[in-house]
Amino acid sequence: MKGYREIESQLKSKRIVFRESESPLKWPFMKILREQSKTKMTFACNPYAEVYKFRDNVYGIFTESLDGMGDPWMYLIEGPKKALLVDTGFGCGDLKGLIHEIIHDKELIVVNTHSHYDHAYGNAQFDKIYCHENEVFRMKRTQNPHIWDYLFDKDGKCIWTEFDRNDLVSYKDYEIIPIPDNYIFDLGDGYEVEAMLIPGHTPGQCGYLDKHNHILFSGDTSHFGQQIAEEPNTHFCSVNEYVKALRKIVARIDEIEGVFPGHGAVDQTNTVLTNWLEAAEAVLADPQSYDYKREVERNGERFIQYGKKIYQGSQLTYTMQHILKEASE
């Protein structure tokens, strides 16, 4: 990538094509973290992952994106009796084995923030996963053995990131367990993690609040996703619903000290929540007051995408369809 020194890495994967421009703020954070952090660990069972200890019992699992987009984070919370894994990545390498290197024989609960490839395609390594009830429709669409086909060209070569196809753990069916907003997971001795709906990117995009460490694992929150006509909850892919959810969360901001998103810089202060809300409220008040406008082609469709800058952050991207879709009360 021109203008940036590549991050030194011992991972087995190697990025060859970047489909999105790298943030000049995120890049130095990731470079310093990945090259200098004394908490970084690697495990022989999974050469595609770097593990960072962010709290005494909280770990971040970093992997490189396999499709040229942003590199995803997974998070592991080790409670007194059970552990909880937030997201499963692309499914390349032995994630299950890596997790049990850390938690040993503790029972593991697996949850998804949402159903996208970089957050949920490793689900097949586990027997069951939990997700918000609005996300079940999309999660079921990922339950097939061909979900990784788009990573390869017609000759079977990797398109965006070099990796060994044999390291994709074989697909198997798994149970999907739907949960409502504010569902509580108990990791033992009253250690609670609460599901918090933050829709827009997908209908059931869901954060998870570690009440012991006061951390919100927020998932993806700055891009409004596709509205699927036949989907029962497609109206949740709207700025309206995003604002409603964020207002509920910001009302509890004193319970949150750190925000750990699905991509980029981690351990952000809780002020990012109010910044997200302010940007979204500004879009609702005047969708035409955008900071950029561009034509985008995705999945064979061309549309106009708008962007609203988030104070001290990136940008909120949307279309006019994301504004007008209102859920029934």
C-alpha cells in the first residue's frame, strides 16, 4: 500500500490486494500494537491469529481479512465458570483449539455481533451460536459449505489474501439460538454479559456489554447495510432504528468505560457512543447535509452512497433508503 510501511507479521496469511483505503489514524495504532505490544501471543494450532491480553480476563483475537476489507477482531471473555467468545472471523485456522489453549476445559459460549463473513464464517467450528433474533434470517443464509467460494478466482487462487485453502475448517451445520435485546449471559458467580441491539449495519447487529469490566464489544456500527425485501426485519437497516438503539445505550453510558469495535483501534472511550449518536441524529435531521457523496457498485448494483463525518472518528455511510424506512411501533 503506497504511503504506508507494511506491518511486520509472522501470520501465515499475506494481504495482496486492499479493497478499501487504510485510515491514517487506525494504521499507526495497529502498527504499534502489533509490532510492540508485550501482551501479544501466538499459538501453533492457529498460525492465522494474534492474541492480545486487554484485561486480566479479556483477550482480543486479531486476524487479517481474507477479502481485502478491514481486518476483524474477535474477543474472548473468561468468566469464573464459563467463557464467552464474541464473533468467529472467517473460519481460517483452528479457532476452537486456540480458544481452549486459553480457557482449557471451561464451557464456552459463542455469540455473533452479526452474520457477515468476517464475523461469523468461523461458526461451523462450534456446535451452537447465539445471535440477536433479528439476525437469524441472515445467519441461516450463511449455513452452506460454499460461503468461502468468493475468496477464490476461477482457477482456485486467492484473490485478496494469500492463505492455504486446506486451513479452512470443514463446514458443518450448527445450531442458531436467537436472543432478544438485553439478554443476559451468566459466566458464573454473577459475572454478566448483556446483549445490546445496535442495528443498521444488519437488522440484528448486536453489541455485548461485559458488566464486570464495563466494556462494550460493539461490532460494526458505521455503515448501513443492505435491505433485503423478503427479510422480516429489514426495516432495522435504517438510521431511524440505529438512533433509537443508541439513545438507549447512551442513557446508560456511565456503565461503559471502553468500547471495542469489530475493526480498528480498540479500547476507545465511551465518548465515541455520543459521537455516533450525534452523527446519526444529524443525518436524520437533514439527510442532504452530507460530507461526501459517491457512486458505488456492489453485487452488480450501482447506487449513491453518502457519508457523514463522525467527530473524532470515521464516517457514517448511508443511502436515502436507509433514512426513510421506519419500523412499526
